[in-house]
Amino acid sequence: MNPKWEEFTQKSNYRAEMMRISLNARGQFLLNQKAVTELGDPQAVVLLFDRTRRLIGLKASEADVEHSYELKRQSSSQNYLIRAKSFCTFYRIDVGDPVVFNDPRMEKGVLVLALDNVTEVVRRTRFTGLAEFPPQYSERVRPIQAAKFSTLLRMRPPDEE
């Protein structure tokens, strides 16, 4: 039997010269090298928040500032991690699946991230009709497909606090 190959012609929309910042459910920000370079390669950052516009700000800081968060380089990559669970808990920033900030930008030394402009990053496999379960197995032993759901930012508006 000859395979019927389809050539995948789309390219990734991510390039190394673009800033990429994500946030996961554990309150960890992941920044690529470009984002850290734009911040000035600091040892740590101070976290800022604008409640009315739902913006997160990252500002370069020295590590000895008491309320700064250390930038930890991931061992085998050029990505950096900020453990900011307390920040996310305090401001009720609750994400399920990891999200990527779509339009990070630098404004007067602050890396600005908009909570209203994110894309969900789905890491688990979701089959949508491309793969079929072999017909020789009964209905009883078919794998159970988890219900598809979309993660939304579940953050209370400022007037509810």
C-alpha cells in the first residue's frame, strides 16, 4: 500500500527575533531571550499591575530589591522563568491552560502584557476526526476522549473587589 502524503506548507508564526512571554496555571512566566534582552538582561524584575486596563508590567530590577522576582534561566534553553504565584493569587489572575501574550511591548522601560490579548496554548493531544479507533475493538474498550474546553481568564473586574 502506498502512503498518500500531504506536504505541510505552513510555517511557524514564531520567530526568534520576536518577544514571547507565556503564563501558566502555576503562576510562572516564561520569557524568551529576546524579551529578556529588551528588558536589559536584568537579574530580576519587579511586577506591576494595572487593574482597570488589565495590564501586567515587568520592570528590570536588581536582585537585592526585596519585592523583586529573580529571572531563572532554564537549564537547556535560552528561556527564563519567573515564579510569580503570589502575584497571580493577589491579583486573582487565574489561567487554566498556559497562555501566550500576543502583543508584548516595551513602554518606558516596562514590558507590558495585556491579559485581554492572549492565546491559549494547548499541550494535550485532541483528536478531531483525523485518527479513527480500529473497528475490531468493541465500544467498551474505546478510549474516553476528554471533553474539549477553552480556558478563559477568570479574573474579577475591579468593581467586584
